[in-house]
Amino acid sequence: MPTLNTLIVGCGRVGAHLARVLEQEGHDVSILAEREGDLELLMTLENYSFQGYSRVGSPIDVDMLRAAGIENCDAVVAVCPQDNINIMVAQIAERLFQVPRVLARIGDPSRKRMFAERLSMRAVCPTNLTAEALLHGLLDEDRTMRVTIGSSTMAFVLADPQPEQINHPLSQVKAPAGHSVYGVLRANGTVELNIMPGPLLHTGDKIIYSCIAD
């Protein structure tokens, strides 16, 4: 992947850790923090010294965004604590500065959905992701894989078939609320999709459920 020149707007725990990960991957990072004290988080990260450019100011001030280098950015990530601020930053970055890649953190699930569907912008909802992880942990479904497609994060969960489901078609399995039956993972590691009439379930198989995690 080519080197990205990324502006992170907001320097809480998420912004600071994202900066570290991006720099460790070889990308160029600038940070616009709302308060001087926010930048101190960068100094508390173990075995890390921030190498990029940082500035303190209003995240929705166009001149401040220019000073932070938004005009030369390949990507902008808005991770301030306030959803409204992140939405405004994302809109400014995309519509005024035509930044190719824009992502916003939105804590309110309903706002995230509106942001993605009505404004056609990409967002991540930590509330949904945390609830999904806790749910699978509570249900002992720790075999979860995630993949980001567009502005959504898909989760794939592996579950053992019930004894009464063995030797019956996968199409007869009823998925939990909010999930769909994606396919079956065979004992030999191959995957068969849930295409009618559906593959038969055998001992040692894992049912693959899918859902939108955020």
C-alpha cells in the first residue's frame, strides 16, 4: 500500500493510538488536537515517539485545518469526542478540500446510519462494535472475524451445530436476531455457502453466521 499522508483530527486515546499504528506502518501523520493537554497522550504511549506534525485549535476552523495540512492530505480521520464535530470535519474534508479518504468516528448508532446512508460518507461506530464484541463474549462466541466493506464492518461468527441439526440442510438453520446464515466451515477447512437447498451439516462442522457489526 502506498504511503498515506493522514490528518487525524482529535487526539484522545483513539487518535493517539491510531497515530502510532499509522507511523509504525510507515505513513505520514499530522494531528490537530482540540486542547494542548490532549497531545500529552502521545507521550504516554509505550515505546513510541510521535514523529509527525501537531497543532492545537478548533477542528472545524477551516484556516486551522489548512494550517494542519489538510490541503495536502490523502486521508482525514475525525475522532473527536463529539459526533457533531466529527461529522462537520468529515463534510469539510470531503466537500471543501476534496480529500480522497475520509473517515469519522460516530458513537450514536442512529447517527452513524444516517451519516452513511444519507450523506454517503464512511463512519465507524464504536458503540456498535463494543456491543457486538461483548455479546459474542457473553454467548461464548469468541471465534469472530471482522471485515470492513464500504462504511460498514461485517462480523462472521462460528458456532457449533446443535445435535438435532446434524445431517440436516444448513438452509433449515434459524439465525439469531440480526444475523444471517452465511455458510458452513467444514472440518477440513473448506467453506460451503448457504445456497439452496443448502449443504448438509456434519459432526465437526461450524455454522458461519454473518451480521453488520457497526
